[in-house]
Amino acid sequence: MTTTRSTATEPKMSAAEVRSLLSTFRPTSGTPSDATVEAWRHTLARCTFGECQAALLALGPSRARTATPEQIIAGIRTARAARTTTTVPRPRVSDADRAAFAASGARGIERVYAAMSWTRNHDRALAQRVACPFCRALPGRLCRPLSRDRSGRAERRDSVSLVHPSRLERACAAEDGGERR
Ligand SMILES: [Zn+2]
């Protein structure tokens, strides 16, 4: 997570701030050397004085006395994560969520069909809205067990829905045409 270039190169805290942190939270360690201060400053380059102070306070006095910069960074990360989860508003429903809801709805419909033993009768019901162009069965009537018509055209009924495929196609086309207006 890089925010700006400057934060990556220039530490957010001054040497005086690091010194202040060390003397406040590690009073027994004596005056920190310049090398120590610089090392802490660069390890904690992305952290502000306030964040470090809060992280050290959260650790409690005894653990703060021996805390490493890495532990402070971990504490700041936890605090930042907690902040984003509480302040960021709930995201709106994404397209992926919508698709998942739709899929779950479709699965529910499938279960209802299965429970009512309608599984493939949906195709039959749809096809029977129109007359069969192949066997000439009237709307609402089952297809005749015909596999070749007078012109010599061959077509087999679907083994489950018992309708001629061209009838189902015609019904689907009629439905699409009727609903797209
Ligand atoms: Zn038919």
C-alpha cells in the first residue's frame, strides 16, 4: 500500500519525535544514540508520531518498554485495519454479488421443479403453447410419436419432454418475440 512517493523515501517522523518516543516509553534505556534514533526513524518511516504513540500505549507500559519497531508497525497496522472496517461505508451490491444471488435463485427454482417433478416438463409446457410445426399437434396437445413427416423430413421427439425440437424452438421464438416489445 503506497500512498505517495515522499512517504516511502522521507520518514514521517523527525529525529526529535523518535527521541521523544524512546525517552517516554523506554525511560530506563538512557539517552538513545543517534544511530538508534535513525534506525528507528527509518524502520518506522511510514508511521506518524501519533500512530506510534497510540501503538505503544496500546501495548501497555511493560511491553512498550521492550517493543521493537516491528511490533509497533504491527500495532499500527491493526489499528489502521480496525479504522477502515469501521469508517468505510458498506459497499453497494456488486455485479458479482448480484450474479451470485441470481444463481442462488435459479438453484432454488430448480429445487422446486425437482420437488414437484417438473424438471423437464417446463420444456413441454412451453412447447405446448404453440402448435407443432412437425407433427401438427395442436396447442395443449402432446406431440404425436412421428419421426418422419409427409415431406420426408425426419425429427425425433425429445425423450424426456416428448416434444419435437422444432416445436420447442417455435415456442421459444414466440416467447422472445412477445416479451421484447
Ligand atoms: Zn410434434
